[in-house]
Amino acid sequence: MSLSNTWQRSALAKQLDLVAPIVQGPFGSGLSAVDLAVAVSEAGGLGSFGVHHLYGDGIRDVAAAIRARTRRPFALNLWIPFEDSEAPNVSDEDFARAIKLLRPYFDELHVEVPQRPARFTPPYAEQIEAVLEARPAVFSFVFGIPEPAILARCRELEITTFGTVTTVEEAVAMANAGVDVIVASGCEAGGHRISFLERSEESLTGTLALVPQVVDAVGVPVIAAGGIADGRGIAASLCLGAQAVQVGTAFLACNESNANPLHREQLHAKPARRTALTRAFTGRLARGIRNRFVDEMQGHEAQVLPYPVQAWLMGHLNSAALRHGRVDLPSLWSGQSAGLVKYRDAHQLFAALVSQTTEVFTRMAA
């Protein structure tokens, strides 16, 4: 039987009971939505929800809201603490310098500069307990590898683990730790570069080169991610040895996502074809639509605070800019595949991805 008939039934798709091996990329910063996760899962893919910004009760509420609307499998995604992200070592002097750099933008938007909080992110220990209690079909994570005890608990609870990598070395480390599935994320992907063994700037291999090397290096299923937004990208990824694909930007552009309407409109417009990698928005290297703020922050890298402090500050600026209808200042996360974005409805997008991929393999078979 040809791939045109069998590509939907990969071993990983069968394991997770998916109609097609398509994973909706999880979004941080509150961009994930129950509506989107449910739509993708109900269509036969794996819906995902990024819970990094939520405390334990919020994570439980999200899992309950998804389960109230679908019996299909879904994933919860969490960030592993990295460097000193749990308790950032930022002096008052460094914080003041960052405020001085950003103050003109706050003044331009007529909003007050926020006061430094007691902490910048929810406690990871509280988050991981909530994820395990929620017991999703899949626990996916970025920025590192959970402790062995956590992976062991996932196995006991029959939760499949997805670990995201940007290099072959990270993939090998994931597999050696006992992670079930490796998500190989090329540098084309939108949002944060989730490297954890080397600096992000030194871990920018493209999807086309990364996926087959990871497939060759590990003995667990591999999911291709980064720059995939249509059936051609899916077919290419499967031919490279991936058992599934992860699609982010195309789903972020759908009405069901929690992206601001201005953000979604930008993903459908020509500016989204021009992306940039920058630390200016969060302190971690991330890809988004290039705008005025990205350009004006060039040369000021030394004043950008580390994650999560910079992300906390910019979260206030982003919200104010979007309230004012501005797209020249906020972070507008986007991958390099934005030029392929066509659909605004997640159900229609999923159906198109399946039909396009089948068409590609049918042409190949002919």
C-alpha cells in the first residue's frame, strides 16, 4: 500500500489514537486557547495548550475545560526552569537601567511603568504537580529535561512525554533520559528557541537538516517542527523519517487561538514574511514579525534583562500597545512559514493539511 493511503497511520498516530499525525504547536504567553486545542483534537490531531504562565489551579481549570468538550487526547506544555529563571539574579540597578531604556515606549503609550514584583513566574513545582494531576495524554516540555522522578511518574500515569530539541546532542540527551518522543524544532519556528545545551545563537539548524539527523541518532519517534504550514511540509517531514509534524504559526493565525486579533491579522499579511530573531522581548532568543521595536533595540542588547524579567516587563508594554491598536511595538510571534498561512478556521486548516498531504503522496506514487 502506498504512502498516499498510509501516511496518516504512523506508529505514533496509532499510539496516540490520532486520525492524522499532526500536532498543534503549544503557545506560551497566554496565546494558547481551549477552543483551539479542542478543535484540533476533535478533528483527529493532537491539540496542545501551553500552561507556563499559569499557577496550579489555572492548569487544572484548563485541563477540565478541555475535557468537558472532547474525549480525544490532548497535550499540556510546560517550560523546564533554566539558568536562574525560577529566581532571577537581577540587581535593582540592572532593573532600573532596563526601565530607563523602555520608559519612552511606556510614555508613548501613556501607561505607567510597572513596579518590580515579588516573583515573575509561577513556581515550577506547583505547575508540574498540577500537570501530573491533570493527567493529559501528553506532557510536552521545552528548555530542558524533567527530573528522572518526574519522567518515572509520567510512565506510571501512562502520560506520553514529548521533549523538544534544537540539536542532535539535545535529542540524544532526551532519549537517554527516557523521554518517549522527540520534537525536532528547526530554526524556522516561531516563538522561543528552546535550546538548553548550547546558546540559542549556536543552535540554529534548519528543520530539513535537523530532522533526519535526529531520526538517525535516536531510537524513539521524532516529530518535525519549524516552518511547516501545508501538506508539502508535512510530506517532506515524513519522508525525512519523522512520524508526525508539529504546526504552530498556521494554527496561531486561526480565530480559535488566543492571539490578539491584530496579531492574527498580521500573520495573514505581508509583514509576517519578514521575521527576526531577537532577545529584546523576553530575554530569550525568539522569532517574531520584525517591527519598529525589534529594529530600535538593536545595539541595546546589554540592557536587555534575562528571562523572565524582560518578559514580565514587556508583557505590560505588549498589552498596552495592542490595546492602542499598535503593531510596531509588541511581540508578534511568527515562524518563517507565515507566507503560507491561508486559513482562519482551525477545522478547515486541519482538513486542508490532511488533503494536501494525501495529494502530495498520491502525486509521488503516480
